[in-house]
Amino acid sequence: MNDIKQQLLLKIGNTSERGDRVKEQIQKKKGTHIKRKSERLASYTAIVAFIGLIAVACFLLVPNLLQEKPFQPAEEPPTTVVPPLEEPNHEEDLTLLLKEYFPANSKSTFDGGYEDSGSTIETTWLNVDYVQQIVSNTGAAFENIYRIKDNKVVLVYREMLEGVSPTNMTFKELESLPTIELILEAPFEVGDPYGYGGTLGEGVIVSLEEEIATPLGTLNNVMVVETSADAYRARSYYAPGYGYIKGVSEYWDEEKGDYIIGVTEEIKEYTYATESKDVRDKVTPETFEKTKVSNYKPSFHSPWIPSPNGTYRATIEGRGEQAGEEGIGTLVIENMNAKDSFIFKLLEEEPYRQYTPKEVAWIDESRLFVIIGYAYGMVTAGGKLYVLDIERNEMKPIITDLTNKEEVMSI
């Protein structure tokens, strides 16, 4: 038995040593298996932990996401409230355009005419809607009264003056007068009719852009009206700010086969009255002298202030850019359509020469507020407040009952 064992040992070697080696290999394999199993377990644990964290996050966040929140409108940037622009009153603009041909408190003197006797036209505004003209020539005089409103000029009264004073009607009486003839309606253009107050018949506008040289200077944008009857033709010329400035009458000559000039009259002098008929007996420091100048360029003046509808613009000349320098200034009002300027200058006689206009502000197209105060010294920067009617050249006191320590500073 031992022999057999020894032979087997010789062939297969010592089994105990081999068994030990097998055991050792098995133990190594078991250790490796356990190590790999531990690594896998650690990986599985990390994955499970990560999934758990995601689950917790979902549990905490999803309900808040699913919960319905009250609607909150997006905040809008604050808006600036801009008041609506006032629509321009075109009807008023056109009425003022018509009034340009009837300058207030003016007197036009003409050379020529019938028998070269000359003539005059005196224009006086009775109120805001009615204007009176006294036309005198060759010893005769006529009184015409026109109603100017609603974009129309209509003749409502015409009588010869024979040693009788002009009619002094109340506003109610003027309103009751019927229309005798439509003279002109705005807007007008070439080809439109023009009435003549029943004397020459209806005319027609043949030009609105004539340039006429007169003793007063060259006048632009002159309206030319032509009328004809039988062998007679006449042309009348009207300038904004002046009214009637020239007339040419012609007659047909059969022998020459053409019109021959018969009578011509042309304006030679144009003056303004400083006050209308209801002039104050007492001359006060705020009395203006009004003159008219074409293409006037003021100097050392305050910024231009346009009237509400842009027909005029006003400035104070002679007191610097802010009208705050010492000295006597003059009020300059420029007609933006005719490029003529009205110069309003306070009286220079003592004791009035120490006053000056200091500030102006428009009310409408014919009136503006004016502060008038002392021209010299920096102690008094303001003055008293008046309303100036630029057409009638009339001043109405607004705030004048002030003590020596009181003054209106601004408008």
C-alpha cells in the first residue's frame, strides 16, 4: 500500500503540498470575488443615493411648480400724459386775414383821382366785428360800415355824409343791419368774385401776388381786383396791413382799339391814430405811439414770442436778450404774412420817458398782456399789467392799483 502511495506521489507529486496550493488559489479567488462584490455594492449604493436625492428634490420642487399662482400682469413703464393739442381755429385765422385789409385807426391819403382832387380813407373799428370807413373825395364823403366775421366781409351800411356826423350805432343796432352786398369771402383765390359795395358792380380777383412800388415803399402780396362794364374797366389794388392802395380806371378807345388810362390814384401817405374815438382825456405813461414799418429788423431784443395762431410775433427791442437791461425799450410786433412790423413806443415827454414795456404774453391774435414799469434801476424789476389791443392801439389796465412796494413780476 505504501508502495502504491509512493508511486502515485512520484507521478503526481506530494498531494498535501498541492492541496495547500489549491486552497491558496481558492482563497485568492474568494478574496478577489469578495473585493469585486464590495466594489459593485459601493457603486450600487452611490447610484441609489443619487436617485434618492433626485426623488427628494422632486418631492420638494414639483408641488411648488404645480401649484397655481395668481396672475400678475407685467409691469408697464410709466406713461407721460400729454394733453391733446388744441385744434387750430382756421375760421378765426381766415377772419383775421380779412381784417388785414381794414387797418384799425388809420388814415390813407391819395394823390390823383377824379379831377386830381385826391381822396382819403379813414378806417375805425367800432368793435370786434364791425369796421367803419369814411371815404372822402371831390367834396363828397361816404360812410361805409362792414361786418367782418364768419370768414366774410359784407357791406351793411352805406350813406352819403352831408354835414352829418358819422352814424354812432350800438352793437345791437349793428347786428340788426341786413347785408347789402358780400364783398369778399375767405379763403379766396384768383378767379373769385369781389364786391364793390354797389358802386361799380362785382369784380373778380386777377392776382394775389403783385408787387407794387408806392411812396410808402414796395408792397408785396398785393391783391388785384378787376371789374368791367361796357367800354369801362378798372383795377383796384389791396395790400395786407394797408387796405386799398391804388386804383386805375380805363376806357375803350375805338380808334386805337385798346384801353386808355383815364383816372389813376395812388396812396401817398399812411398814418395811424394813437387812440380810437373813445380816447382817454388824460394821457398816461402807458400810452403808445404806433407806427408801421416794412421789413423792420430789431436789434438788442428779447426772443420772439409767436401769437397763438402764428399770425404775429412780438419782441421787446432795446433791453437785451431777456429784456432785463436798463433803458427804454420798444414793443415790436411783426406780421408774419405781410412782413410788416408795428412799432409801439411809449411817450417820451416828461414825466413819461422813464417807463418801458418789460414783458409781453399773447392772449389771442389781436391782444396781449404787457407789463410796464420803470426803465432804470434794478430795485424794481416788474411793473403794472395791461392788455394792449394792437389793432385799435388801446390799453386796458388789469393790475394797476399797486403800492410803491408792489409790482407784477411776470405774466
